[in-house]
Amino acid sequence: MNKKLMGIVASSIILLTACGLNSSTTNFSSNRSSATTQVAESTTESSTTVTKPSDKELYRDVLDYFKEIKAKGVQITKSPLGLAPVIQESMNKNPNEFYVDFRDLNEDGVNELLLAHKGKGTDSQYYMHAVYYLDDGTTPKLAVQGYVGSGGARQGFNVFPEGKLSEVGFSSGTGNGSIFVYQLTKDSMRELIAKKEFERLEFELEDVGLDKNNIIDYQDFNWQPLFN
């Protein structure tokens, strides 16, 4: 069955042992020495434990970038953090309508950053604008983004199990465009695994190895206000 874009869009952790008590001072000293050694070992182990950075720390560059957009509007930049101007304009004008969630889409132990917009209406739903991932586990990069502008190009995406992301772009005039399928790998990379061009918004997800029944509903994700 054919699948149109608007269907795609609408959619981390001491043991102390005592020796047997005897009346001799030697045994007492031995116990004390053993306990002291074990406490020292425990202290050393504790002091070398590295605290895992929080999601906000890992994606500090992205969040700071969003703050710049909120304060100054559209940012002209070639940074991989860049969003489409229409998203930046909306973030500047309606910052309280933007939300984020940190979620491990590809089950590699590291969360991705998800950006969504939700209008003020009681029947409004979350519309996901972007997914960021950590390249090499350290550098945040834009994986996919989606937007609906007032004219020209349209772009949207969906998330699938096991870290797959589909991104669709097309001309609002002709309905001609392309669908791209990316895989967020477990070694912190984004790979293009499928691509198909289409006309008049006519394409099938099966042609790029996807199943519409596997599209993940993100409406119940743990969305939190972006600016608070």
C-alpha cells in the first residue's frame, strides 16, 4: 500500500572481614591492620570511579546552540548543529512550545537528543523536528530533521526500532522527492542504508526495507520543556 509523507510526518555501582577474636594483642593488631587495608582499598576504588556525564552535559553544545536561537533568532552557520531556518524562526518566536527528550534509539547505551514542537491547543500533538546523536560518542551531530514551511520544500521523518530513521524531502509543487533511511550504529555513526526517489508522493516503505507498522509513536515520550 502506498505511504504518503503526511502519514510519515503525522506520525545507566566493602566488604570488611574480621578474624576470630582471641585474647592476644597480636590478633587485635592483625584485625585492625586488615580493616585499615581494606578501607584504604575501598577509598582508592571510590576515588577512581568516574561519574558518567549527564545527557545535558553530553549535548551541551546543542542546548547552547538552541539558547542562541531563542535569544537571537536565525543563526547562519555551517555547523552540523544547524537547523532549517523555519525551525529556528519558530524557536525564537515560540520558545515555550519546544520540548526535548533523551532516548537511546539504537540501544548502544548512549542517549540521542530528540527535539519536538507542540502547539498550545488542547488537541495539539508533538511534532518531532530533529534527532541529534554523538559521533564517536563525543561530538553531537544532526541525524535528521523535519519541518513544514509555508512554501517550497517539505521535510519530515520517523523513527523505527533498532535506531533506524527515515527522512523524506519533497517539493510542495510537484510532490517529487526522495526518501532516505539512516542507521544509527552501535559504534556511534550514522550510515545511509537506503534511498529512493519518487514522484507525486508515491512510494512504498517496503521499497527501502521499512514497515509502516514499525513506526514508533513518539507522542508518549518523556518530553520536557526545552527552556526552563
